Amino acid sequence: MRRRLVSLLLLVACAGPAFAQQPAAPDRFDYYLLSLSWVPAYCQDAAHRGPECDRGLGVALHGLWPQYENGGWPEFCRRVDAVPAPLVERELAFMPNRGLVEHEWEKHGACTAYDAQTYFDAADRAYSMLRFPPALAAPREELAIAARDLRTQIIAANRGLRPDMVALNCAGTQALHEIRVCLAKTLAWRTCGANVGDDCPDMLVIQALRGGGN
Ligand code: U2P
């Protein structure tokens, strides 16, 4: 009896807080976080340098992430087949490289009830709904901008989008890394849930585009 109680307590302790990232049954989530990368910021980091850094990408699709209302997200919810090659090629119009397409499907897409085609159709649609403001059009030089002003520009460029639906992510630096937008399962923009917010300083920098631009 005593041993059973100890096992039970261990089980509860290992389960961790409610917002921990953990495998879960697919389609048990509340909303999506659409994550868009500012590619020049990633390419600044030697660890991320790859051929995608010569594609002149600005805002690229990082992923469409299932989220929990109270914070956190499920990940790697089920085993999935590889993304069909033609679909990977199609996604390169939105995403920086093949590895990311596969990774996002395995980690986040697997937590939807969709197959890869339907998941990426949804991700592409969510990406295509957004318009990008002048600050992100094609900066040829590094641009310093107040986070508040960038947010205002993003809202102004997208009718119906509100400040509490958008989070600016600087990955612990001064530089814009990601713009994240919250969406309902229907893909309509919605207010973000817990623990989704800005992590940028008041003044941030937007790194210059290299090459062509998008
Ligand atoms: O933010 C750093 C990395 O954590 C993962 N992340 C973050 C927020 C969230 O809501 N969901 C989530 O998965 C991302 O990991 P990735 O998909 O790149 O493996 C994000 O890059």
C-alpha cells in the first residue's frame, strides 16, 4: 500500500505543471499561434547560417503551433509520416528550408487532427492573411524602432487585428526575431492566451534584408 502511494506521488510529481510541454492526444488544444520569423535575425547567428540565408527572405513562416488557453502547448503528439516531397517543395515559398518543414510537421502539425497537406494548407492560409508594414518591407539598413510603433504598424496594415492578438519576440536580444499572431481553430485572428506576449525591449532593431527580399 505504502509503495503504491509513493509510486502515485512520483507519478504526480513527474507530471509537472499544467503548462509543461508534453506529448498529448492530437487535436486537444485551444487555439493556434502563427509564428513568423524575421529571417535576417536568425541568419545573424552563426549557428543558423545556411543556404536559406542567401534567399533574401524577410518574414517567413516558422510554424502554426497548437496552444493551450492557460499557457504552453502540446508537441510531438503522434507518429507522423514524412511530408510528401512536392508539399515540402511548395512550402519553400513560405518557409526557409526543408528541415524546418519536416520539423514543424512532426512537432506541431502532429498535434492537430490533420494530415500534412491540410496542416500546411492551413499554415499557408494563416500566413497569407497577414499584410506586413513598411518597417518590414525591405530594410536595406538596420532599423531602430519602438516596439510600440512596430505593433501599431502591424495593426494598421491588418484590418481587424488588435494589439492583444500579436506578440513580438526578440529571443532575449535587442533584435526582432518573430512576429506571432493568435488564431482560432477557424484561423480567424483572436486574443492570445496565457504566457503569449512580447519579450522585446521598448526599442528594438530590425536587421537589414540581404539579397532580393519578399
Ligand atoms: O521560442 C523558442 C522555441 O520554442 C518553441 N515554441 C515556442 C513557443 C510556443 O508557443 N511553441 C513552441 O513550440 C519553438 O520551437 P520550434 O517549433 O522552433 O522547435 C520556438 O522556436
